[in-house]
Amino acid sequence: MEHKPLYRRMKEMNGAELGALMERGKAPAEESLAGWEFRGWNHPPVLALLGIRKFVKGFFRAGAGLEGYNRPPRQDGFENEWTGAGRPFGFYDVVAPRAPDLRLPGALLLDYGANGRNPAWKPERFLRDYLVQPDPAEPDVLLGLATLALPGRPATNYFLLERLGRSEWRP
């Protein structure tokens, strides 16, 4: 039987399996994120229709806190490299969950609404992502749950992250 790294195995999992991984996962250490970019894959295939199946998520230190951004790479499938990533957008603050964002208290929260780099009119300000490290034996692999800043924090989708390389972007 061929061994597949966790990142590839998660791509083949269903929502219930990803949910179980999310519940068991632990918040990644902020130090393991700062200065890095991760290749990202939005789990539901329907997001390919919107041109947002693949993405790059980066993390950087700003002042005393950790922040991050997204970049859109070429949408050419999971097996191809994450190339052609454009300008950063969709900025977020990385914080411990607090009310009303306690859906997954053991995760890190990527709070797009708290980050002043996003214009007030941008729809990403309504996103709240939860991020965990599902397996300590594979520290370069993370799992996320995207939710909306509405009562009950309804989920939109799971997403997968795998360390891609050092971030060169600076605010």
C-alpha cells in the first residue's frame, strides 16, 4: 500500500473525516507560521467554479502580533505547482479564539474583520478561519475551517495548507 503524506490524504477525505481531524487538532505555534507561505486547497470542488480552489496563505509579524494574507495562484489543479501567485489581499489577524468566535477554542483564529488592511467594503471582512495542526508528526501540514461572521459562525468549507516556502512579502 502506497503511503501518502497527510496533505494528500486530507484531499481525499470527506467532511466528517476532516471535522474529526479538526476537533482533535491543536493550534499551531505562531513561531512556526511567521515568515512562511503555505499552499492552500479549498476542499469543496464547487469553489473551482469561483476560481478560488487553490490559494497561497502567508504569515508575517507586524508590531507585537502575527498577521497574514492570501494570494491567488494559477488555478490549474492540485497536482501542479502553486505558481503565478498575485498580490496579497484578504488580510487577517492571527489570535486565540475569543467570544463570539469560540466554535473551536483549541485552534488559532484568522480574523479578517479585525485587520485594518482590509477596506471596510471588502466581503472578506466577514470571514473567520479556524486553523489547527492535525498531526504533530507532520508539522508542515495544517487544516482550516472557514466560517462567516454571522451568529453561530456557519461554516463554508474546510481548507488544507502545506508549507510552501519563505514569505518574501512585507507590509
